[in-house]
Amino acid sequence: EEQVVESGGGLIQPGGSLRLSCAASGFTVNTNYMAWVRQAPGKGLEWVSVIYPGGYMYYTDSVKGRFTISRDNSKNTLYLQMNNLRAEDTAVYYCARDTGRRRGVDVWGQGTTVTVSS
Amino acid sequence: DIQMTQSPSTLSASVGDRVTITCRASQSVSNWLAWYQQKPGQAPNLLIYKASSLHSGVPSRFSGSGSGTEFTLTISSLQPDDSATYYCQQYNSYSTWTFGQGTKVEI
């Protein structure tokens, strides 16, 4: 079964840093488009970042320069390093997989909650 | 950036009703449009991809149509389990994913 499991969320003060992890099983992260999508409390889905199989990385404007997406092929794990966190980054962060075959995001994790508050 | 606008924001209907949700793109996304269902406290689930292709395991009462800038998701006969929020997503370019703001379906 193809699945991803996120971890690393928590309560962090504004300006702090946090690293989210997404462990994949049943498929390899480096041959898929892997992304982070977040959902603020009571709000809709917001794409955060994506990493291509070839290594290209893209970010939504609000996190550029603060967040970094990466992967460890040996651990088959996706990461999101989040620095200089703001209150508006408070959300459930989902790890998501798109195969690149133009069939949508077919694998989602259960999400990990990040709360930025003093 | 491409903007996605869904309507309505909330929809109330009865079991057995035919329900339609609309998603409009600010510029053409060809047919690179997906629909997701999300229930409270759960991750989204893929329903439709490439505007009209049904994802594996999704009931046939769900269908999608459209191309370019206007798309629809139809539930042919609403069931109690369909109470959820539905999102469209364009993936015309993999460098930027955009979701609609969501449509909450109440039964």
C-alpha cells in the first residue's frame, strides 16, 4: 500500500524553526512529485511547496526565503524546513504525492499540526 | 498566477438530489483539473482527475466535466456519506498548484 506519514509538528514561538518529515512507503519519493499542502484552522487548502523528481523546487510566495523543501532518498523521506515562523503559518500540514502522470494528488498523509504562538 | 473560484461556497441539498459545483479558472488550464473531497478532521481524497476521469474506487455517482476555464463536479444522487467540503485544483503547471476555496455540501 502506498502511504505517507508526517511528523514533526508542534507548538513553536513566532520567529522559531521547525522541520516536518514525511516518510513514504510503497513508492519512492524521488520518482514522484512530492508536495506540502497546508490548511489553516477553518480555512481551505493551500499549496506550500513542491519538489520535482529532477530536484526542481517551487514555493508559494508567502513562504519563499523561509521554507525549504528537500528529500532524503536513502530514507525515502520528504522534509519541510520552516524558519522564521509566523502566526499565519499555523495550519495542518499535509504531505502529498502526485505521480506526474497527470492524475492528480492520489496519496495524502494524515497531516501534522503546526501552531505558531507565543 | 492562476486563480480558482468555486461556487457556491455552501450548498444544502437532500438525499437523492442532483448536485452541481462549479469551478472557474482565471485562465485556461486545459483539462488539468482535479476534484477532492474532504471530511472534517480528515485528509482530502481524490475524486476526479483530468477534469472528467474518475479516480479508482470512487462511486460512479460522482462525475466531472469541463475544459479551459469552466468545470463542474456533479453528484448524481446525493448520499448521506457525501456530506463534506469539495475542492477543485488546477495542475496545468506543476510549479504552482492552486486550489479553489472549497464548497461545503450539507445534507
